[in-house]
Amino acid sequence: MDEKKTFYITTPIYYPSATPHVGTAYPTVAADAMARYKRMRGYDAYFLTGTDEHGLKIQRRAQEAGLEPLAFVDPIVENFRKLWQVLLIDNDDFIRTTEDRHKKVAEALFQKIYDQGDIYKGEYNGWYCPPCETFFTERQLQEGHLCPDCGRPAQITREESYFFKMSKYAQAWLDFIEENPGFIQPQSRRNEMVNFVRQGLDDLCVSRTSFSWGIPVPFDSKHVIYVWFDALINYISALGFGFEDELYQKYWPADIHLVGKDIIRFHTVIWPIMLMAAGIPLPQKIIGHGWFLMGDDKMSKSKGNVVDPFILCQKYGADAVRYFLLREMGFGLDANYSEEALVNRINIDLANDYGNLLSRATAMINKFQGDIVLIPGESTDFDNGLRETAAAVVPETEHLLDNMELSAALTEIWRLVNKANKYIDDCAPWALNKAKETGKLASVLYNMAETVRLVTIMITPFMPGLPRRVWQQLGISDKPELHTWESLKWGLFPAGTKIERGEPLFPRIDPATLNESEEPAREKEEGPPSITIDDFAKMDLRIVKVLACEKVEKADKLLKFRLQMGDEERTVISGIAEHYQPDQLLGRNLVLIANLEPRKIRGTISHGMLLSAAADGRLEVLEVDSISSGAAVK
């Protein structure tokens, strides 16, 4: 048997910040979808992500927190790991630049390039942006000596440093780009980088002496390696380059480096020239994706406009969040984020189009054929059109995914979803049933089930948590051979299968409820405001006993409680229906903010708020065992 074809994809390793946000989640979700797709196509795919933990900014923030730098970054790194789990990320490795396996490769590569005369000692005297950890020439800065990347003031920096002879390799880089026009994508990024290099490359400052948090220069311990020279090496250090390099021999050169457009220069100019100098093959392709914007601004912690994906996944589910991110951002383009846009995607694409297709199929198979998918009989006038669309969508989706045009691929898949919904309307199975045209009816219902199967296979890389629920409803959970990319052939759905109708995959969300709950948390530099003991004393916290609980009609997240508070009864609406069934809390003693201003929710006056705690996608209400209702919490 021939060895599997390999595929190696990386995201940038993330610089620790207090909270990962939608903008940092996008490339990891995109790379995960691509790796999953390649595995479905038979590739031995390897997906790397991680964290970049050195530099002056980390050292300063650790000092402010009264911690050693590693102790400061450890919980932040763990937060990234948890988010990737919540978002269903299936990465093969997670590299930290503070790990010994990375340090020894970085030191060895620095030593090699120095030994061949491409690194020399000098003095840096120029502009530097501390938040971006980036050196700039005067001509690169914006008016007022502002950083061209983050817009904050750059600083004049003067210190002894080692320099990498970037200028020596400028023409070799230009020649490589001309010979490999697909190396930088999209074309607009390639043009931008070519123009940048043609203006002249300066040698790059690759060591610092003004702080100590970094990898020491192997032959001069007074210096630490510049964070960007250090961080870029992760793509080969994770593969054991130069040491235990079995993975390096197997997967390098990388097929795709997926990076944000703000760090495209480091990845498409500095990194390739480092590799040229070291005699290492260059990656196949570097893709610069756009940003998620809030209005006209890039989403960033410094602007206080980040949206926490933990909260989005808790509210809407990881599959829906993944779908929104990958559908919304076109190849190389910016995209706008709003919770309204997310809810619209869920309601229109996932609930109305795809979810409704499955629901209509299973409902009619249940009603007209006793839950059994029958052998197709006589054809209708519309069958060929549906099959032809399916036959065209599969190869076009493959073409788009092979070029990492994820949004366009989803648009193509939805062409089949929309065709199938129109097919149902055209064929009118209810009318065929009434007219007792059982042969045509069997064909239509079979085609509906088969279309759902094909669509679900193609969206598996995008929404990996979804297929298991669909296969169960279609009755083919025990037939994994029908879940593979190779099975994207019309007519494989086994006649005689018994379906099992289930709950809607994506219940519709009432946009009006967006104003009835908190917006996703947006981190602010200053954190929560301080309060006094007098502020706390204003809250009337009481123990209440649950007398009755029921779901609020047409509101999937709301429960209506009847509560006993001493001699008084209260009605309270709480948005915890995703975490509790109505009967789970009967008879329990919970904690209520009793003096919260009454609020009308879905036509009911809610008198107070139940306290709960949330973490890692779970939510639990606060309970008290032996204290009776009405008692004050102090």
C-alpha cells in the first residue's frame, strides 16, 4: 500500500493576551476545517498551533502582576487550550516558545546563520513599537511617528544588537516570488510584499539587551533573540528540526502557513529569508487572511471591542460559531462581526435552510412511509435537476477547499441545500401522497434523505459536532462507510433504512431576545469597577425554594420559575434552559437577587434574578442545602 500523502498546516502561534477573541479564533477554526477536510480525502494531515511567549511586553506585564514571566503566561496559555477544545479544534501539536524543544532549535539556527557570516554585531538606533514588538524605519511609520500596524506611538530605541543580513537576500527573495507566484496569497498581499522589498531591505535587528525574557543568544548571554526571529522558528522546532527530526522529514515543507494580514510581512519576507540563509526549503504557500471588524475597527483588546468566543459557544454552540466565522470571511477579505449577523446566519442558513431540509425529510418519511426510506420508484420531472446539482457541487467544493476558499465552499454547498428545498416544493410530496402516487413519493423521499447525507458529509470539516446528530436521525449511525468523502456518490443511501426523527438541529432564535440578555463580554483594560461594602449591602440576596418550573413558549433559552420566598411567592424568568430541564430544580433552594427592578420578559413580569456560575461552557445555579426560604444571604 502506498504511503499516504501528507499535508502540514499551521496557524500563527498566538501572543498571550488576557482573553482570546473572535479574531484570534478564526485562523485556528479555519486551519482545523482544512486539516479535517484533508484527512477525509485520505491525507496524513498535521495541524500545528501554539503560543509565542517571549518579549518585552510579557516581561513588563508579569512585573506589573508581581509574577515571573512563565508563571504569568501559564494560565493564559491554558485558556487558549480550553478555547480550542470548546471550538472542537483537533490540532496535532501545541508548541510553546518557552519549551526546551523550541529553544534548542532556535539557538541552533541562530548559531548556524551567525557561523556563516550572516549575523553581525552592531548598535540599533531607530524606531520600535513595544506593543507590536516590531522595529520600523522612519519611512515605514505613519505621520507623527505612529506604528503602521497598531497606530500607537513608536519609540526611539538605542542598544547593542546583533543584525541579520536581510539585504543580502533581497534579490533572491524577489526571484523566488517571480518563479512561485502562488507562494503569497491572495494576490493583493503578494503585490504589497513585492513593493515593500523592492523599496530596499534593511538588515534586521535580531537580538535585544534592554530586557532578559527571551532565548539567550548562544554565544553571547547578554543578548536575547528578538521575539519575531525566535517565534517564526516554531514551525520547524515543533517538528524536531535538527534533532529528533522524523516529523520534519515527513511533513516539511509546510503546505500552508495561515496568518493574519497584520503579520504577513514577518511570514512572507523575514521567515523565507531566514530559511534561505539556513538552506532550508521554503513552505509551499502563505495565506494572509483578513480581520473581523467591529464597525470600521479591527477587533483588538487595546480598543476594548473584543468578543469572547467562550460566551458565543455557550449561547449558540460551537458548530454554529464555527459556521459563522468560516462563512462570513471571504478569502483574504475583512469581515464584519455583530451578534445580529451571527443570529441571522443561524436562523437563515442553519435553521431555515439546512435544519429545515432534514426536518422536512424525516417528517414526511415518518408520516407517509412509517419511518422507512423505501426503494425509489417512478421518477419525477425534477429528479435529474437535483442529481445534476449534487454532481456539480461535489467537485466544485473540492476545488474551492483545495484552494482554502472556505467561505466560497460553504456557499457552493448551500447551492445544493437550496436546490433540495426547492425540489421539495416542486415535487410536493404531500400531493403525491394524497394522489397515492407511491412510486414517485418513494423516489422524492429517498432523494431528500440522500441529499441530506451528501450535504452533511461536505460540511463535516466545518461543523464536526453536527454529523453524529444527523446520522442518528437518518438511521445510518452504524454505517460509517456512508459518512466518508469517498461515499459522495448519488444513490448509496440504503433503502429499507428506518429513520429516527429528532429535535431540530438549530432552533430558531428570536432576534428580540438579544436585548433580553447580556451582550457577549467585551474585555476592557481596566477590568470590573471597584465597589464598596455599602454598594454590596444594597443587594437583597434571599434563599428561595422552587415550587414550579416550565419552559417559556417559543423561547429555547428561558425557564419560568414560581418561587417561594418566606411567605411570599415570586415569578422569575431565567435564561438557563440550555443547562437544566424544568423538573431538575423542583424543590431546591436557590439564591435570588430579590430587589432587582422587575422586568417584563416575553409578556411575564420577572421579579428578581437567580444567581449562577459559568465556566468552560458549563453553567450551574447556586444552591443552599439546609437554610429555609426567605432567609437573607449575608
